Amino acid sequence: MGRYDLEWRSYRRLRWLSLLFFLPFCAMPFALRYSGHVAAILVSIPMVFGAVGVIAWFQLNYFRCPRCGRLFAIASWYNLSIFARKCVHCGLRKFGEDD
């Protein structure tokens, strides 16, 4: 077991949560199109899932580097978001261990 396995496991979990909970939110326009007596349910469920997805996305973007403790993908003037392959501060590769 590596030194940063728990942190990277948490990062992977946040990545899946943000994707899986945001997808029903994207289906909301289709639910609105077929509105009827159950329109409130069809709209409220995707809204709840979307809120959880957005919260997970924010936690993912503000993930702290396991090595240096600073924001993994955000520097003072730019944000690489989930596309960062390594920490913008110390250079730790995503899902990597110390050399």
C-alpha cells in the first residue's frame, strides 16, 4: 500500500460521484418536456442529484495535494481542474507516489 493511497482513493471517489450524480441533472430537460401529474417528482429528483454532483465537483476541483498540501490543480492565476496531470506546486503526478 502506497503512501498516498487513501488520498487518491478519495479523489477517484469524488470523480465518480460528480459524474454519476450530475448525469440525472442533465436529463432534466427531458423530464420537463413530459410534464404531467408527476412533474414535481420528475424535476425534483434530478435537482437533488445535480446538487450532490455539483458539490462533489467543487470538492474535486479543490482537492489538496497529498505531498505538499496545497491545491492540486489551482495556482494563483490559473486552474487546470480535472485535467491536471501533476500538482502545479510540487510536481507530484496524479495517482503517483514519492520518488
